[in-house]
Amino acid sequence: KGVDGIVIDVPDGNSIRKFADLRMSSSDVELKVLRVTDVRSIEMGDRVCVDTVSVMSPGEGMLIGSTASCLFLIQSESEDNGYVNARPFRVNAGAVHAYAYGPDGRTTYLSELKSGERIVLVDKDGRTRLSSVGRCKIERRPMLIIEAADGEDSYSTIVQNAETVRLVGPDGSIPVTGIKAGDEVYARLESGGRHFGMKIDETIREI
């Protein structure tokens, strides 16, 4: 069940500060280039906008995916699109079932994110930093499924069909309303499976 607290005997306060600095950091990730193979509309669904307490730059966002084996880099709303003003603190992340990449390499369902929880922000070069969720907005919207492949395996994610949703690739960000087969996008790939958000060495097939 865990404990209410931990007492640590240290020679000086600098040791605690170093530990706190470590907990405030996150490891960079390796991003792979995938080629989009199909984009199609599906029915209405519940999507999650994640509003963070941080301002993000173009090319920076969150890792989101329908399977833990492939998390797509979805950019924050850091670019104007002619319809709404930029909201660089927000990531229109995807459907409620999707995974979001969090601290210590754990994943969380978008539907389970809550105000105050830590989340990992990732840029196009795989550099990461930690932020916290300010709020999540779950609303019913028309959805798109985007499928992509690395030459061997195929992966997918489901997002809102909106100009504010942009995937990031080698040539910059691409709005999902204009993405097409052949476009290249960044994603984080991994083998194995997940149990309660933690990576495990088990044969799990998600399709």
C-alpha cells in the first residue's frame, strides 16, 4: 500500500537538493521516422485536450498513441491556424483510450490524467522536460484514425479531426486535416508490453 513518508539521514542539504533536481528531470527519448499509410474519418468520439502549466514551442508536445509500442509526437497548439489563437500550453492529444508518455517511462490513459499530475513534454529532437497537468477537457468530437509504418510494422493513433491537431515530422508539423499517405512523422517505438503503465517483458500484441 505504500508509506506516508520516508526519512533519509544525509550529511548535508546539498544531497537532498541533488535528489530533487533528479526528480525534476526526465530522460531524452529516441524518435523514429514513420511513413503515414492511411488517414480516414471514423465516428464521433471523446477526445482529451491536456492543458499544462508550461508554454511549449513549435515542434514540442506530447507522446501519444493507441498502443504502448508506438507513441506519436503530437504538437502543442503553439501555431496559429487562422481559426483560433495559439494556445501553446495545450495539446489536443487524442481519444480517451490513448496512452500518454509520463515520468520514469510510464504510460497513463488520457482519460485518467488529472490536474497536478506530472507529464513529459518532448520536442522534435527527443529532448524532454517535465510539466504538470493544469486541467483536461474531454469533449465529443469527430475523429480521425492515422496509420503509419516503419517498413516492418504498422501503428495507429486516433485524434480529433481539427486544424489544431498537428503531428511532427522531419519537415515540421503537419495538421491532421491535411496529412496524407506518404507524409513522414516522428514516433517513439518500443518492444514488450505494459501493465498498469509500467513496461514489462511479456508477449503482448495490440492491434
